[in-house]
Amino acid sequence: MPSNMPDTHQSLRALLQFYADCGVDVALSEEPINRFADTSASAADAAHQHGTAFDPAVTEVPAPVATLAPTEGPRRRPPVTPSLTVPSGDAVMAAREAAATAETLAALRETLSRFEGCNLRHTATNLVFADGNPEARVMFVGEAPGFEEDLQGLPFVGRSGQLLDRMLAALGLDRTKAYIANVIPWRPPGNRDPTPQETEICRPFIERQITLVDPDVLVALGKASAHLLLNSTIGITRLRGQWKSYDTGRRDIRAIATFHPAYLLRQPLQKKLAWRDFLAVQEALNSTPAPASHE
Ligand code: URA
């Protein structure tokens, strides 16, 4: 190669590294999409379909909102559907209705895998529903899947999951004796924080999942999960370690928040507080008689 020719591979690698450093780690489509060209057309289409006037100020989310897609198993990323402008309340209502109809965990998983009201499904590789034993007496709920979880379709299988497994093991627990899920079942692209709207759309599904699992003890891992499940806005440092009540609609169950394992990886000194919370969980499990169905 002439010395003045750029090394294409090296340049491409540097470009990819630049994207990764910026948090861009998802290719949405094989073909580039000119968003400037298609925004007004698709939004006008949406307004027509929904019978509403087109208002460029309204939030864009991928559509359709209230429909279920055909059943599918683990998949590669589908092509991105064009954005449609829909009122965000519709997606939350659709999620509530869809979650309420699921009478079993299998039905809930199936419903979620076909639910199209949350834009995160379009960038995720797999639905990350849950792992562990649905008969377990303790349920852990994290925030949202990361890179590894998205690839495997299982919660907490990356580095923070390995720490969670070690903490469970220290209590004599493993995934055959615990049930693990997330508030958000699809990985947000680039591991960004889920938006409040995405969280509200996913809320009915995790709430239904908790009701169906009906654990004796519920553990919220990290601030986002704690705020949603314990209905609080207190900082996680103050909120953690306090016993609260979580109403499943059928009964009140004991609930507690602790630090997220990813935070503990960054702040190992906080492990001692998390360990205290795990011991409190163990004590609660030992002091609450196991119902017949859990034995
Ligand atoms: N962090 C979470 O909150 N959930 C996972 O499944 C993985 C990392």
C-alpha cells in the first residue's frame, strides 16, 4: 500500500471505537435512514391513522402502540419501523390491558414478546424476561438488561450478575432458589437510562410479574427499581435497608431495596451495607414461614 494511503481497516476500527466511546453500540438498520426526509411524511401518516392533527411538538415513539406482534423466539434485531407520532398515554394503557390479561408467567412472557408499545424492543436483540425459579420465595428486580443480558436473553448474566450470584451464594442461594427480573425487559441502546415514559410503559408488566410470582420477599436492586417498586423518591443510600410493604393486589409482601451490583462494582466499600441488606433478606426468609406452595 502506498505510504500516503490511509489504512482503511485502521480508520474503520478507529471510527468504530469512536462510536463505542460515544455509547453508540447498536446498528439500527443495514441502510441509512434520512430522518429529515421522512419525519414529516410518517408523522402526517400517523396523524391520519390515529385521527389526530399532526403536531411536531408531540413526542415520537415507534409504533404501532396497542398491537401485539406475531409470536417469536430469540431473534436477531428486526428492521426498524418508521416512527409514528402517538400520544404516550396510549402505550401505557395498552401495556396495562395486555399485562392484566396474563394469567400465568408463560402467558405474560408471550404477551410481552408480542407487545409493540415500547420502542426499546426495536433496538434490543432479545426480550429479557426473567431467570431463576418462579416458585422461589425471594424475587430480585433490577433496572434494565445490559449488553450481555441482551445477547443471552437472561437478566444479570454480565459482570454485575456474577457479583449478584456471589452474593446469593454467600446466603446459600442460587438461581434455583431465587427469581430475577428487571423493571425494563429490553436493553436501552448504549445502556442509556430508560426514559420515564419507557418505565411507565413497562411498569404494568413487572408489576404483573411480581403478582404472579408472589414471593415472600421482594428485593429492589438499585435506585430505579427501588423508586418504582417502593413508590419512593428518596435517594438509594437512605432508602436501602428499610423494610417496606409491596401490595401485589392479592397481599402485602415484604420489600427492601439495596444497592445495584453494578454500583457495588464501582464502589466496593459499599458492599458491607449491601451485605447487611442481604442478611436482612435471609432473616426475613427464615422468620416468615414458607407457605405450602413454596415448600
Ligand atoms: N443491570 C440490571 O439492572 N439488570 C440486568 O439484568 C443487568 C444489569
